[in-house]
Amino acid sequence: MRVKIPRLFAEDHDINRELPSGLWLDANDRYMTYYCNPVELQAWLEDALFYADLDHWKLAGPDWYREGGRAICASAKRALPHIRAAINANH
């Protein structure tokens, strides 16, 4: 399945942390597009859910949150509908 992931979260997930991401297809200023199997989509979903919990990050790592982490959290939250749509299209 094809999935468009907001670029900041995609770079953190795929490039910085090298988590299962699928085959990179395309990128622009806002999104990176991947072709993923169900296991890779699940990895995207779990990671996005973890980072999208803004309250956790505000309490757990205030320095990280203020110094760029907030943007990654927001990007992960924006990724959730794209990931869920790709998973639902696969069922």
C-alpha cells in the first residue's frame, strides 16, 4: 500500500532511527511517500501513536519537547490519518 507521511516524522522514523518503513517512492517539501506491506504499516502506526501523545512528551522530556521534539510529535499526529487510511484500504 502507498502511504504519504508528513516529512518531519518520516525522516525521524526512516532516516534517523532506521525503523521498518517500506520502499521510499517520492518526496516533496511536506510529505514522503512509501510503499509498505502490512508489517511496515503497523510499525508506522505504532510509532506515530507513541509520538502523537503530546501530554506524555510534555511531561517526560520538556527539554526535548521544546528543542524540536514538539514538531516531530505534531508531524506524527498528522501522519495518523494517512497511516490508518492505508491500513483500512489493505483490508
